[in-house]
Amino acid sequence: MIDLHNHLLPGIDDGAPDLETSLALARVAVQDGITHVVCTPHIHPGRYDNTPASIEAARLELVAALDRAQIPLRVAAAAEVRFDMELMMGVTQGTVPFLGEWRGKRVLLLEFPHGLVPFGAERLVAWLLQRDIVPMIAHPERNKGLMRSPEQLKPLLAQGCLLQVTAGAVAGHFGPAAEQLALNLLAEDVVTVIASDAHNLQHRPPVLSEGMQRAARIVGKAKAEALVNHTPWLIAQTHFS
């Protein structure tokens, strides 16, 4: 399986605080059947001021440690980028890392504020699409605004946004409201990938299998497997070639 959203890189956001934890998370991922990860540390101006250089340095540190520990996990990196006006500046200046490609467009993992769909979301999406960048909205099922009014997703989907749903939410680990929205999105066939959004060993581990198995009860085994294998590989394969 291929995990396109996780916080395994050491010491650069609210995920793994150090290399030892990164390696422990990597072992859990491999045990779950994950072979490739695209690590996506936060870029959130004023909170996590990551850059392509800081992210790549952390990736190289992790890759070297995985090699020494003989943990068979392939690691690429992008970022989970917060919705704000500085994102436009980052795109213009070429300082925003991309998740991969989808139908000829670069894919940006886009994080909304947790409580709402921000004003101007459709305009920012249009601006990105004009530049051949398609947003993949991170964990929409855990957004409180979307829990209350899931119809707010419809115009964004109509524009062409992709959706990344969290495996743990599908499996019920983020509460009943997030679980129900995740299952509804799966049933509506609008989920692009399932990813772990792993942050730690205790509450948010890098595990995809449980969410995939639950998704299979909604969309069938072949489609559920595509959400953690085929489609993530289509998007991220340029990182690993």
C-alpha cells in the first residue's frame, strides 16, 4: 500500500518529534503492508514554516536511518499546505512541494481550517486550476463545517478537487460524525485516496488496512484496494521513479 498523507518526518511539525519515533512509525507502517510513503509535513505560516529545503533535509535524514535499520520503506516528501493567501505567494515563487500528478496537473495537498470551509475556497481552487494545480482536500470528513453541511463540498468537487479521506476515520477512530461523513463520501464515490495522516503511535498510527477493509464493505474490495494502491501510485509515482 502507498500512504500519501502522514507526518513521519522527524522534528519538523506536530508529527514524529525525533528520529527514533520516525523509525518506530515506519516499522508500524511496514507491518501494516505499506511499502511507499509520501511524507507531508505541515506548511502553515507562523506555526510550521517549512520549506522544500527543510523538508528534504528531514527526508534524507529519515532515509539514511531507515537504510541503517534495514526497514524496507520507500520515502518521498511533499507537504500538507494550509489554506491562506500566502499559499498563492508560495505557488508563484515555486516554494510549495507537490504530492504528484493527476491527469496532467500537479497535485497539492490542501488543508482547510478544522472548523469550517473558508470563505474564498472556490476562488482559490479556480486560481490553482488555472495554473494546472489540482487541490486534494485533506481529511474533509474531519472538518466540523463539512460535518454540519456536507453539501459545501459539492462546488469544490464540481471544480475538480480530489479528496483524501483518513483511514482511521473510516474505521471509526475519530468519532461517529467523522465516520459517517467518511462512509457517505465513499458511498458517493467521490473519495480519491485513503491515507493515514499518521502523527504518532498511540492515537494516529500509520495504518491503512483497517480503513481499507471497512471501505471494502461500502465500495467493494477492488475499489477499496485502488484507494490505497493503484490511485496513490498513479499520483505519486514520479517521486519514486
